[in-house]
Amino acid sequence: MNLSSRITHKLERWLRQCRDKKAPAIILGASVNGLSFVRSLGRRGIPTLLLDSEPFLGAFTRYGKVLLLPATDAHPPEWLAALDFVASRLDSPAVLFATSDAHCLWVSQHRELLRSSFRFLIPPSESVEQIVNKRSQYGLAQAAGLRLPLTWFPESFDELRDLASQLVYPCLLKPYTSYQGRQRLDKQKVLIVDSPPALLTAYERLTVGNLRFMIQEIIPGADTALYGYLGFWDAQGRERAWLTKQKLRQSPPYFGDGSLQRTVAAPEVAELSRRLLRAFNYTGLVNIEFKYDARDGSYRLMEINPRSAASNQMAISAGVDFPWMGYQYLTAADPDGLESMPFRPQVKCVNEEWEIQAYFAYRKFGALNLWRWLQSLYGAKLTIFAWSDPLPFLVGFWRLLKISCAHLWSLTRR
């Protein structure tokens, strides 16, 4: 496939900056996760190229060249053509990182075409496909002895109708494949339903076009009951770096993305995660989430993602720089000689954009006031803002301001 002159011009300019420098890095995904990668590597003088299909906050960083392409699932040849163009003009292979489920799946599906020109470390394609599909992911996790929320996978609308009257409400409708389901759920992770009629109506609407959804119980407990594991496993399936964390708030509350989190010592979460990763024969970066169930004292698996997390900047602030470790591992002559990076517990980190939204949501139902909110943020490391790279924060603030103004305008019109 021939690339447009606009794209080739941008790539040529970036390639000229790569001459006589360290092996370049290509980051797939411009979310806040991708932003942490480009900052970590760019600050070390590593030429970075950031590819995505939407102008997320990472697309405004000064630490790397940004190129927007059509979505990978819509136009995979254009992504392959862009990477082939880069590879053909480099003297040695570039390092490739995928920072979203969709990009990780895409790299795994094109592994044979990419492996001769790029250095990357992701699980085998069959493992990635098992992980991104919640049904197969849960099946393997259960076989490995992990506890799960009660979950149902209706095969037809008739089967769901028979099941609906037996469920405890409220419950969740959750997509098999998160990155596809979010498009149908207005960028939310799940849909809460509170009655059989609501469940049937929502299920019928959401599953148009063969998109699969499962039904899941809601594990009781606040957002502070959510714990996670972040790790880097090498090509031999050995754990090289890791940390465990706890969510303090989410946006939206209860079923959102972590807006305020901290690193904690959670040995049971770490051991359960290792058991699961060995079952998947895992390699590469990973994040896993559990919820503590006070009913029986167990940790229930919420999900595993075959990539680093949106909280990756927190890991960097806590001493575990996953992007830098991954880069060193993939470029070192002797990767076994690399030192591990132990994490510091009780490092708190805030995603400024999500946390402002979380504050208003928690305040709305009386769970938080301004003084308590400000106290809770004391000592927190910032995720988006950086004096050396302020534009992502300014863009995020501007977008949040526009959303708030539109919301206030809609209220005045009622």
C-alpha cells in the first residue's frame, strides 16, 4: 500500500532525527499510558514515534513525533505500510511497544511480518486472543484456581430471558472484548442494570452485530477494595519487575478508571497474578485487577490486560520504570544482566483529568467534600502535568472545561 505524501513527509522528518542516535522506539497508542512511555524514553534521548488513530493526550507531547492513522481494525494495511517504511530506512530494528488491547492484538496478529524488522515482547497471538476475550480469559483463570465473580454467558436471547428472573439485581452487562464494547457503551467499561426488563432491553440493543456481552454479579465493596498487579515478564517467562497497587478513587465511581491510586504491599495479589501468568505462558508487560470480597476474604479476578496500565506513570514514580526496563531488555547484548527495579510502597499518584471528574461524581452523592478531597490529594504524584511537557495537561484541562460548560449549559436550558 502506498502512503500519502503527508505521512511519508512526517516519517522522513522523524527518521532524520534518528540518525546516529540510540535505537528508536515506536509507541502504539497515545493514551495517558502511551504518554508515560514517550516521556520516559524521550527524556533519555531515545527517538520516539507515537502512532494512534485518535488525538489522545499523548498526541500533544513534545518528546516524540506523533502520527495519526486510521484505526488498526479498519485499515491494517496502512499501519503495516507505515512501519515498513520506517523499517526500510533504519540500520537496525526499532523497539515496538503496544499500549492498548487493540494494538497488542494487532501486533500479535502480524507478528511474523513485524518480527524481522522490530524488537518487541508480547505474548503469543493465541494467548493475546484468550486474554482480550473475557470468556476465554475467565475459563483459563478458573482452571488455574482463581476466584471469579459469578458470571453468565448467555448464548441466545431466549436463554437470557430464562436467566433474567433468577439473577440478583443490580448486576452488570460487560463486553467479552473491552475495547470493542466501550464503543457501544459510550466509552464506559460496563452497564449497570437494575431489573429483568432493563437487562433484556439493554442486552438486545448492545448485542446488535454479534458483539458479545456477559452478565456478572457486582462484588460488594468500595473502590478501595480494588487491587492490581503490574509486571514485566521476559521471553523465558520470568518475572523481571513488578508492583502491587490499590485504587482509592475511580472515574466514574465503582466501575471506571483509577483516578487516585497508591502502591501497596499485597502479597496475595502478587501470588495470584503469578499463578495466572504462568497459566498463560506469559511474556511482556501486563496488568491485572482484583477486587477483595469481604464476604469470604478472597480476591476475585476482574480482568487481565496484555499490556501496561493507565497507571504506568505511578509505577515510574514508585521506581519501576517499565518502558525503560522493556527498552533495555530488548536492546541489551546481555539482558540477563539487567538489574531488577523494586518498587516503593505508599507512593500515591493522581490522574488529574479523571480525578476532577471523580470529585464531582463522589460529591454528587455525598461521599466527598472539597476539604476532604484536597486532603486526600496531599503528596500525590501527578500523571499528566510536567513542567518540561505541559501541553498534554493544558489540552486535557481545555477539554474538561468544554465538557463542563456544555453540561452547565444543558442544565440552564431545562
